[in-house]
Amino acid sequence: MARILLYNGELGFLTRGYMGAHGGYSYSSTEEILGHLVQNAPSDGFSVVELVFHSGVPGQVTLLDADCISGFTAASAVGRVINGSGMENFWRTLGQYVRPGGVLSLNACSIAEGRAGAHLLQYLSRLIGSGKRVCGGLGDQTSGVYEYNNPSLMRGYPYYF
């Protein structure tokens, strides 16, 4: 399984140390995420692209875009999506590095909870391309993960798909 782990540089010291020890790559902007994908991608893409970051808000991803402008992708309970500069293009480009049948995993607290979380996963699933899955954390601990294309709790996340 070709897998890449990308973690936000603002995570706590112990978390960053753990992620780095497991081959993860630190990022602070969307530009850095795409840079790591380009540098490390196998010719047929990754089976799993995992983004680890803080959230705690169902349906909301907050990232800095390529110009270090505070951009974000959010979905309200009724599915209204708001984007900062360049965010939609970021998700489409990221999707090019996920192979067919692969997974984009949003490892962030509560991001996939409720209707807002489901709308976000549906939205991102459309952006990254058909035949790929998007999943995200259901609670404070991301051992329970909801996949948009397979709405069930996965066991052993994030290591078994």
C-alpha cells in the first residue's frame, strides 16, 4: 500500500514527534502539501493520502492556501460550501495523487460528524474524482471513521482499509 502521512506543523510537540517518526511530512500550507505529494508520489498515485490537523468542527477544514491567505473549506448542515482563495483547485489537484480505489483521510476531530460532516465528505469526494473515497474523524478520537462512499465504521483505522 502506497501511503503518505501529512501533518500540520501546529500540532503538539509529542504528536509532531510521533508523526515524524512514522515517516510523516509536516506542512503549514496547501502549497507544502502539494509539494510533498509531487516529490513522493509513485507513478500510479497513493492508496492513502492522510491529512492530520486540528478541527473539532463538524464539516470544516481550515487550511492556508498557496498564497498563505487563510482559506478554508466548510459545509453547513444544509450543504452550503464556502471556499477561500484557491481551495477548490487545491482539492482537485490533491485528488490527482490518489489512485482509483484510494482514500483521502481527514484525520481531524469530529470533522465527519452529522449532516455538516457528511456534506463536506460528499463535496470533497466530487472534487477529488470518482472511484476514490473520503473519510474523516467522527469524534475526539479518530479511531471511528466515517467514509462517504462506504458509510460504516472502519476497524483498525488508519492502518487497514
